Amino acid sequence: MLCKVNTIIFDKTGTITEGKPQVTDIVAVNSYDENQLIQIAIALEAKSEHPLAEAIVNYGKANMLPMIGNVEKFEAIP
């Protein structure tokens, strides 16, 4: 059956090359700098089990960035 395939599409999250997603770039806007932005993102994603959320939290840990704030009433909806 594989000989009949004419197109394969891959996402660019790093799942194929690294085995799990990872943060590669951060683009800050307005008055935020990159560290502030990732610290907010860490707080938003800290309770999530999603692989992209884990990548954001791991990036923060690797760069010793604490999260700004604490998200309350988090609910994961699969």
C-alpha cells in the first residue's frame, strides 16, 4: 500500500526529530520581553498534560524562569 502514497505531511513541533515537542523561538510583542512572555505562558500551561504545554514548562525550567502568577480553576477537556 505504501507504494501508492504520493504525499506525506509532517508537523513542525519536533515530534519526529526529537521525539517530543520543544520551544525553539519566542516572539514577544508590545511591552513584553521574551522572559516575561514565557513566564506567563508557563503559568498558563503548568497544569496541562498536553505535549506542547509540557514543552513550554520544560523550556522555562531549563532556563530557570519562574512562572508569573498562578492559574486557578484549571480544567483539561480532552
